[in-house]
Amino acid sequence: MPECFTSPGPYGKQTFPAPGLRDITRNITTHNEEGKGVFLPPTNSQWDSPMANGWAINNVIYNTTGFPVDLNDGQDLKYSSTHEPGLMENEGSLIRIIDFAPGCESNAHRALSLGYGVVLEGEFEFELDGGEKRVMKRGDVSVNRATIHTWRNFSPTEPARMLYVLLPIKPLYLDGKMVEQDMGRLAESYPADERM
């Protein structure tokens, strides 16, 4: 399988969703003047863009800042609608969906985050730098604790989709040395974040 970035992928100017995958609906709730729950108008994303040299499409569903999250006066809504995140939120949460082109393989990378991943469509190989591999099918979940890893869409003909929830972590030390983030060329796929 080709590593993303070795040549331009099929999603160079494509917006979410990838061809062959259904669109999603983002249903965000709020409260009306009587304090009753209501839905905001449905959309499919807040921020979406091709990534990995056109081999994938990044779709940010929602992002917040601060813990606990401030819902008063729609502070979270205002933040998410005006702040396009980088890889993650250093002081908040981020949920994104990534559509992978057929045969896409990421470069090995480490995000300094606690990352929950859920396979929504297709089948992936999740490989760690220690050599272990797991096959993940629809509905399977990964809990990535800032390890160096690679994702592969097994199918040479069909796109696949992952959902990720990323949370910030305290500085990580292994053998007494502070671990650095290393996204490799994937760093080019995310807007720069002045707080990183």
C-alpha cells in the first residue's frame, strides 16, 4: 500500500464526505428561552479539508476549550464556530472524522494526546512502533496513549472512515526523558496552532 504523501491522492480538492461514503449529520443541541432542549440547524461539519497530500479528508465535528467546558451563553458554540483547530486543542477537546482513500497508509506519527478512535466504515490496520499490529473493523475502538503508530486502510478499492476524540495530556516522560510530538509529514495537514 502507498504511504500517503508519496504521490498526490484522489482527494486533492475534495470536501467531506469522500466519494463512496455517506454524508453525516451533526446534531447540536442548545436550550430555548424556556430552558427546553432544542436542536440547532443540522450541518455536516465545522471545518473540513483535504489532508495527507489528498489521500484523506479531515472533518472537524466540534472543538472546545477549557475544562470543564463552559456552555453558558453559548461560549462553546462561539469558540467552535470561530476557532479552526490544529491537530488538537491543547486545553480542550476535539472530535473529528477522517475519510481515508483506498489503500491509504499514514506515516508513523505520535500525537501528544489521549486519542479515542472508532472505525465507522471499512477496515484498518493499527500498527505500533514496537511492531504489534491490530486489525480494526467497524465498531472497534482504539485508545491511543501517545504512542507512535500508523493507520492503513486495508481496501485497495473502497474508502474507509475513522472517528477520533482527542484530549490533551500532561507532559509525558519515558525513561526520564520528556517525549516530543512527532507528526512527520502529517503536520502539514493541520493548521498551525499558536499555542503549540
